[in-house]
Amino acid sequence: ALAPPGLRLPAPYRQALLPLPVYLLVAFGCYSLATVGYRLATFNDCEEAAAELQEHISAAREDLRRRGLRF
């Protein structure tokens, strides 16, 4: 792949291009980890949605109690 016909690269360029895919993979992994870490650090809580969910859970429990299910 580094020596196609008609293309003659000097030795320093070949030595730099050989590990390039590994470097790119490591750079992508670092970027991905940094992005996930940042998103987790700045994750917002939805207190209104949590309160609404608790109301739905309470209503479902009451409905199940009326139907005879015991917890």
C-alpha cells in the first residue's frame, strides 16, 4: 500500500505513514472518551419529569391496590 507503481516516497515519509492508521485510531478513541466524559459531566437532571413520573407511579400503585394486588 505504501509503494504503489509509479509512486516513489522517500524513506522518512514511508516511516511516518506506516503507523498513521494506529495514531488516527488512538486519536479517535481519545476524542470519543473526552466527548462522553464531557457529556456525562454536564448531564442535566429533569426535576419536573421526575416529579411527573413519581405521580404516575403513585397513580398506578393506587389503581393496582383497588384491583386487589398487594405489594
